Amino acid sequence: MGLRHTLRSAATLVAAGFILLGAPGAGHADPAADRQRLLANAWQELEGVIERYNAVRDDLRATDAQLERVNARTGPLQAQVGAAQRAADEIAATLYRSGAVGGTAVLIGADSPETLMDQLATLNHLEHRRTGALKALKLAERDLGVQRAELQTLRERQRAQQQELGTRKATIESQVKRLLNGRIKAPHGALNDGYRPVFTDDPAGRAVQFAYAQLGKVYQWGADGPNSFDCSGLTMAAWKAAGVVLPHNAARQQKTVTPIRRAELRPGDLVFYYKDVSHVGLYIGAGRVIEAPRTGERISMRLLDYAPIVGYGRPNYGGS
């Protein structure tokens, strides 16, 4: 009886040991948790790449616009240089011919030596003026040529950056797809928790109203409407509807707006997330923001602190 009881107790202890060893958190890794952590990191990295891509794209557009203005000035300036050159050549030739032996009065059409000297002085003065104008035009033409060369170099560098970021984006997207086991999910998201903001009759209210009307639309990187948006594209479009221009990049938006404290938040203000300022949402009141989350999700209403906040800002529209 004692032996049987001892064996039964030992078996119970062994079984308990197996249960403890097999229990989660007993020194065994959780593959699902690891995958979720890697996925979250990949999403955040991807958003940072997208925001940098947006910034480079805006820079490239600005460079192209500058180059177009320089090219638009180059053609007419070259025509002016040509006309000034021809005028200077004509005056120089006239002065040369007027110095020939005999027939000077006939050439100039003067009725006396005094008149001839006056006309020659006038021609000489005109020559200096034309020559000076020609030099100024040629300098301007040279400066435009330097600007054009610098802008073309800058454009090539920006295009290379854009290509590099596009490659990086594709790499991260492949990583995300692997972590999702190749599954392409239908867009989802916390579209609306039932809160309806107050739409005030001012630019901030119009920005909030615009953002609220976009709830449920699909996130698309680099997009700023009308059917899809990324995070900074949404805040940019919302404030554009209110007549305020913002860049298409979360970090640049933070530098553009007036910094405020959390206690000063009011609808229409921007909320910036993550250390690298790779995400931005639009505050709508009651501790909520509207934001364009990421690929595979829809524009959503979320509680303010759903991610690490690094700052708050108010677009400048003349409001107090």
C-alpha cells in the first residue's frame, strides 16, 4: 500500500513537471508573438520610407518647376542676346565705314563738319550702350546656364534617391508579405466608433469635416486623394480644403506648424507619432484622431494615444 502510494505520488509530480515545462512563458519562444513584433517593426519602417519618398517626390517636383522656369527664360534671353549682338555689330560697322577716306558726309548725311562730329559722337555713345547691354545679357545667359546645370544635377540626385527609396519600399513589402504568409487581406480598420465631431465655421472646422468625410477610404502610399490617402496626404488634403498649404510629409508638416502642448489641443490640430515623425493624424476632439493607418487598412478614427506621440502642432491660418 505504501509503495503503491509512493509510485502514484511520483507519477503525479512527473506529470506536473511536464505541464510546467510545456506551459507558455516557461522559457519557450512564442512564434506568433515574434512574428507580430517583426510585422509591427516592418510596418513602421515602411511608413518611414514612404514619408521620405513623399518628401523626395515633392523636392523633385519643386526642382522640375524651377528648371521649367529657367528654360522658359532661356529662349527669350537668347533671342535678346542675338538682337543686341546684331545691333552692336551694325553700329560698329557704321562707325567703321564713317572713318573711310572721302564720302563721309554723304554716308552720314551731315550738312556740315560739326553735324558730322555730333552724329559720330552719338553713334559712339550708342555703341557703348549697346555693348554694355550685350555684356549684361550675356552674363544673364551664362547665369541661367549655370542654374540649369545645377538644377539638372539636383534632379538626377533626387531621382536616384527616389529610386533607392522605391527599392527599399519593395523590400519591406516583401518582408511584410512573408510575415503574413503571403495572405492579402481585404482592407480593414476601426472606421468609426460612433463619435461625431463638431464642425466649426472656420478653417480648422473645415479640415475636420473633410477628414471625417474620408473615413472608410483605403490607405494608399503616396496618395493625397480623392479616393485614397496616406497619412500625411490625408492631413495635407484636409487643410488644403481649408485653404492652408502643407507639405506631403509628416516631419515637414511638424516643422511647418506652430508647436503646441497637449493641453492646448483643439479640433484640426495635428498629432505626430514615432521618434522619426513617420506618422501624423488630425485631432477631431474628445481624445480622438482621424488617420490613414497603413497598407491593408482604411482611414480610421482612433483614440489619441494609440501609438507613441512625439508632438502636436497647429497649422497657421490666422486663428487664435
